[in-house]
Amino acid sequence: MRLVLGDLIENLRIWVGAALVATVAAVVGAVVACDIQTALAVGGTAGLALYGISGTVILFAAVSTVVVLGSVTNLAVALQQRSYALWQLVGLGPDQVRTVVQVQIALMALLGAAAGSVIAIPLLQPMFAFCFADVPQLRDLTPVYSPAAAMAVIAYVLLTVVVGGTRGARRAGRTPAVQALRDPELPSRGMSAARWITSSVLVLVLFSIVIGLPGKDPDEAATPLMLIGPLSAAVLSALSPVFMAPLLRAWTAVVPASLSGWWHVARQATVHRATQSAAVINPLLLAMSLAGGLYASQSTASSGGTLSAGGVVLLLGGPVALSLTGATVTLFMAGRQRNHEVTLLLVGGGTPTTVVAAAVAEAVMYAVTATILALPTVIATGLAGAWALHVPPSFGLGAVAVVAMAGLVLILCAVVLSAHLALRRNVVRTLAAE
């Protein structure tokens, strides 16, 4: 326990980031739990309406929670490979290292989930009032959220984080001692069996949804159409170790190194640490696919109909906020690696202007890559709906653009702030610490 707590304090920036994402996930879970418990309490037509709404919210929230929490948790472990190697050099065995990491993951998840379940309480009534303002039978509902529901939310977040971080904990136990002498950030290790299985199952689910669309009424087809975007994004996230580095390397080559030194620096950094890059890009990809997929499915099924602001917030507010939080927090978690990179750049002759410009370019690379991956998922939603319902397709590209800009602004703020903090550090001391 001394090692567990001591390392948590030493790497507080990493673990607080993971806990913050768990907090947001718990807030999203609390909204879902409140919908279900309120439906049980009110019953009747209002209860049935809430059940229908909560089912869709559960699906969106589940996909975003699994993708974001799993990505952030495994990144938290990947960022500390050198520490795990040092632990083994001073006598800890692989099983002890794995146990310490699992306890750390569980502790941060528990603290974050407990905080989120409490933070959600004052938010539920205003959210109900806003989201159901245009629905007469739900407008005056009082949300119900009991301690039992809060405990269920905490248990769900804890289970998701612990299960999602199991692979990272096992990898921590297998870290070779020689890693203490290597670069603090490992390149991507490639696909695991679990990723192949997960992606295969998701592809089968997507196929079954698409082939089941013909013959449905537009109202019936709207809900399965909504799932095509986020499920496609989940498939791409699972397969990201296969294509993320090649994709980044390919499209960022449009700017030759001879024309822009800072673009070249950012390009090499994002391609080299593909694990961290994927942890930023995948949540942003999911947020765009959720928003664009919702608008594409609804507009196609209703032949151009619009969604109310309350409905969008209820269905997408939590999952999109969780995805954007995950993408942004990831950049703060990797502060030590950024300090190392900035120090080497300064020692090699770079200037503070080069450092900041490279940080801006890095943010643009993350946002553009996520957009490149999100567009096919959203377009596929509109085309599938048009094929099944024999109507003109809608693609929800405006929603993708809005989320992409919001993500770019958040990521830009995070990466530029991290660069400024790194520039304030003493170069000699940073090199000595590494």
C-alpha cells in the first residue's frame, strides 16, 4: 500500500486525469440510472416513454464509456513503463507489479465514480426541465435518484475501468527490466486477441443491424440507424493499432519537412507515440460519430426532419462530453513525456516558438485524423437509411463539423498549455530526471 499511494502521489497528473474521466463517466451513468428509476416510479405512459429514451441513452453511454475508459486506463499504464521496470530492478516480481497497478486503477476509478455520482445530483432536475420542456407528459416530472442507484453507477464504472485496465496491468507485470534504460514512451504494441474478437463481434452486430433495416417503417428504422455510427467508431477504435500510425504518417506527409520544421516535429511525435495519439483520436472519433450519426439517422428516416435541442442534449450530451473529456485529459496525463520531448527539442536548437507551433500542429493532426475516420461512419449511416427506406440520404455533416471544432479547441488549449508548462521547466534538471 505504501507503493500504491506513493506512486499515485508521484504520478498525480496521470492518475488524476484517469479519475476525472471516471467522474464524467459516473455523471453520464447517473443520468441513465435516473431515467430508469424515474420511469419505475411514475409508471404509465410517461414511464414507457422514459424507458424508450433510456434504452437509446444506455446504448450510446455504454459505447462511449467502454471506449473512453478503456483507452484512458490503458494509457495511464503505458505512460509508466519505465517505473514498472525500475520496480522490478529493486526486487518486485511481475505479480506484485500487476497487483499494485490493479489496485491503483481500482482506487482511482472508485474515487472518480463516487465523486461523479454525487456531482450529478444537483444537475438532474435542471437537465430534466430542459430536455423535456417540449414534451407535455414529461415536462413536470421530478427525477428520482436513490442511494441504491448511485451505488449501481459506482459499481458499473468501477467494473468497466477494472476490466478495461486488466490488459494494461498484465502488460505492466511483463515489463522487461531493460525498459528502464529506454525511451519513456513505447510505440504501439499492435493488436491483441481481445481486440480482434471485439472488432469481429462488432462487425457482426453492424451487419445484422443493416440487413434488418429493409421493410421497417421510418420510425422503427430510426433507432437501429442511430447505432451504425457509434458501433462503426467502436470497430475503428478496436482496430486502431493496425492503421493509426500508417494513417497519421500518410496524410500528414502533405506538408513536406522542407517547408515546415514544426509540422515535421509534430508529425514525428504523433506517429512515434501512436498509443497516446490513439487515446486522443479515438474518443474524438466517437464523439463525431455519435453526433453525426444521430442527425444522419433522424434526418434520413424523417426525410429531413429536425431534432429538438432537449432531445439532442439528452441523447448525446453525456456521451459526447465524456468523449471530449477523455480526448482532452489524455494530453495532460502525458505531461512527463511532453516535458522530455520539449527539452530534447530545445537542446537540439529549437526555440519556444517552434515548440508552441509544433503543439498547435499536433492538435490539428489529432482533430483532422479523427474527422477523416468519422466521415465514413456518418456517411454510411445516411446511405444505409436511404437504401433501406428508399429516401434521399442525409449525412449530418454539420454536427460532425461542430463537434470537430469543439474538440479542436479543447485539444488545442490542452496541448498548448502543456507545451507552455514544459517550457517553464529547467532543461538541465529535466534531462537529469530522465
